[in-house]
Amino acid sequence: MARKLLQEFPEVKANFVIASDYCGEDLLLLREQGPEHRLGLPHIAEPLLAATQIGFAQVLMHAGLSPAVCAGYSAGEVACFYAAGVLSLEDALAAAAIRGQVLKDACDPDSQMIAVSGCKWQKLETLVPAEVQVAAWNAPDAHTFVGPVAAIDGFLKTIAHLKAQVASVNVSGPWHSRSIQSTADEVATRLEALNFHSPNMPVLLSHTARECTEPAALRAGLAQQIAAPVQWQRTVSELWNSGIRNVVELGSGRVLQGYIRRNWLQFSNYTVTCVETSRGSIGPLKRLLKTPTQGTL
């Protein structure tokens, strides 16, 4: 993650230095040397992800990319708030560290998260056990579920006949579920120490898919989304309805790119660009820098 970004744009190293100070870990060293399993721990993953995504945003916006709207998926909302001027660099990285530290205390080895795609909700709805919750509404045929390991295992057996694609999501706790409402409340309390501002562009909240302009509501939303499902399907619908046709994903891989395409199957006149490939190449970022445009981050 971010190796090529740091090589090509060393000025973003400051993000990782600041984030390291806030979380008490040397993120640059961990990114290079591991161990790999520690990178997935929330008190490391949250600030590392924020530092990386903010770095991509800084490079693009410095080159002239003018976002028309910002939206963040789960932890990506921190970088979204930075790009929209809701949080300063220092406060954005502090927010990521706060989220990570509180989530660390909520880790539960008995929880499991899975992504199920290729199956419409109408076929799944009556098969979801009470102990399992929807953690993210990604697309009409793509959903993320979270719950106890035994309940998830039972759910997988129940839906086996549907022939859906199932992927395990590497998380260390029951994120985006009602069971960690107290965790979200603790994050909300600790975020009170940071300065939130009115955004300088439209911002769609992760857990409501609605535009939010009030600093207090933005602060509350960044905390509450921890215990609420990600409303990505509705977010993507809102983007289309507001006229967005060019989308830039600030991260590695093509997960959100894939979800957007699943939501916009009936359309063709749009572009979705991921700034970093799953193999760590930032070729897409360099191409964007040559032709900066207006779109969404």
C-alpha cells in the first residue's frame, strides 16, 4: 500500500509521520516490514488508510482535480472529510487514530464478515439469521454481512444453493453492526476534541447516503457509521442523479469501482478510475494528472 505513491511523491510522507505520532506506531516501518497481520489491526489500519488516501487526494487536487462531490466508504470517510475541507490534515489523521484506538478495544475474534455478490437481496432476505446483520448495501446484487462465526457459517450453508460469490472480508471486529453502538458512542465523545468545519463541496455520509453540511452532524456521522451499515448503493444512486459521470477511487484495488459498475449496469456514459491497482501501480494516477477533470472523490 502506497509504496509507489511515496516513491513518486515523497511530499506525502508527512502524512505518515503525523499519523504515526497520533497512533504511537511507525507506520512507514510497518508498511515496509510488517508483520502483515498487524497491518489489519484497527489502530494501525485506520491511520494508515487515511494517510494513504489523503496522499492521493493531495496529489490530485494540487494538480487541479476539482471534485464536484465527495463520498467515503466506511473508513474512507476520513479522507473524504479532508478533501472536502471538513477536517484539516492534522485533525483528519487524529480522527483516524481515534477511530482505530477505540475499535481496537472492540475487536472480537468470534466475529466474521463476508461479501456476497451475484445474488439479489430478494433471494437473501428471508435466509439471513437473526444474529447476522447487513454491514454494507453495496449494489443490488452485492451485500456485506457481519455476525458471529457460527452464525455466518450457518448462513453460508443456507445460501449455498444460490451459487453466489462469497469472499471473506479481513476485519477484526463486528464493524457496521448494532452490537458496537457503545463503540460508536465512545468515538463520538473523543471526536469532540477535533475541529469540524462546513464542507466546501457536497459530502454524502457513508451511513445515510445523504448530503450533510453541518459540522456537528458531520462529526456525529463519522462516529455513528461505525455501528451502521454502509449505504453505498444509495450513495452511488445519488451520485448519478446529481449528474456525476466521472468517479475517482482513492485507494488500491478496484473494489468500489466494481460496486459502482454493478450499480450502473444500465448506463455506459461514465468513467470510474482507481488511482492505484491491486498490484501497487499508480499508472492510473499519473494518467489522471495529465488530464485533471471535475468529478467525485
